[in-house]
Amino acid sequence: MTRKDKIISFVWQHVLLFIALYIMTLGISLCVKSMLGASVISVLPYAFHDAGTDGLTPALTIGQYTFIMNALLVVGQVGVLRRQFDPVQLFQLLVGFVFGMLIDLNMHIISWLQPTAFFEKAISQFAGCTILAIGVALEVRCGSVTMPGEGFPVAISKVTGIEFPKIKIAVDISLVLLGIIFCYIFFGKWQWHIIGVGTLFAMYYVGWAVRITSHHLKWFDRLLRYRPGFRRYIYGLARYIYRK
């Protein structure tokens, strides 16, 4: 592969990664709007954001707090791996920044959504978790750097030898427990719209949906292998995706 092809391949890979991140953050935003409980990755940022509206923490958005949390997870990877940490994984900071910005963008886009009845909230939560799972499956398929939420468990798994799924579950539970602790610190009580039945549903359903979705992404693999040109870009891309 020539240098030009490598550059095109890298850019194309990360254009698709950006799309995958947008889909993920749309799902996260729908879960937040459901008021039944945020997805695991948003529990802590949501708690700090709500505390910020009461003047208890800096008045930052959920996306900004998400970036801070992701940055801390990258720092955690450096601390765990030390000399084994691959400097290219610092790219996670940029991905985490884009991820946070896209959360805020999607929160703005769906600001009109205000579910009131329980079935409306349930639909929003289910749709959010499903869209999040699709985005995660696409993001993993892109094969770029790991997201900080996965990179930290990977680092611990590498050092301890414990299987990644077990570490991932432990980290997710820890994030939820920290969310509960901070809810009591900030508000003196459990905040069900931050950590609720929707959070528990997301913890189990998203992983299952990611596995199901991953079996139906051959079209995305073809899209990843595609090398966009210039004059034939739109026409050629359409033919490549839909060819038999």
C-alpha cells in the first residue's frame, strides 16, 4: 500500500469512526432524556452536571464532564501500564473530546424531547440503548484506538491477567456505585433520573444488543475497505455498498 493509500485509508477509517461516535452519543442522549436512568458511561457526568446547576460543582455540560472522566480514565491507563502504555493510545484524549462534544450536540438537537408518561420514557430508553449498541458495534469495527471506557479495563486485564469481560463489568459497576455515592454527597438522596431502572436495563441490554448487531455488519466491513476517490466518490461508494 502506497503512502497516499495509507493516508486515505486512515482518514476514511476515522470518518466512519466519527459517524459511529455520533450514533453512540445520540443513544446516550436519548437515555438521559428518558429520565429513567442514564447509561453507565454517563452516570457520573450526569450527576456532576446536575450538581453544577445547583452551584455545587463547576457548571459544565454532560459532554464536558464526560471528557474529563474519559481523560481521567486515560491517566488511569498510564498509571496501570506505566512503561507498557503505548503513546498512540493518547489519541483516546482526542476521541474522548469529540465524544463529549457530540453528546452536547445531540442533547441540543433532541432538547425538544420531553417524555412524561412512563411508556414514553420507556420508549426513549429502549431506543437510546438500541442506538447506543449499534454505535458501539460500529465503533469497535472501525479498529481505531479503544475508547477510554474500554481502554481502562483492557489495561487492568493486561496487568492482572483477569479476563476483560469480568474487569469491564467490575469497572461499570464501580462507575455506577460512584454515581450513587456522589448523588448522596451532592443531593443527600438517590437521584432516580440519573441512576434508575433504565441504568440497570442498559447494563445488560446494550452488551447483548452489541453482540447481536456485530453479526450483521458485513456491509460495514465492505465500507471500511472502500477507498474513496474524488470524481467518482458518491457514485462509486453507492455501488460498493450495494453490490452483491
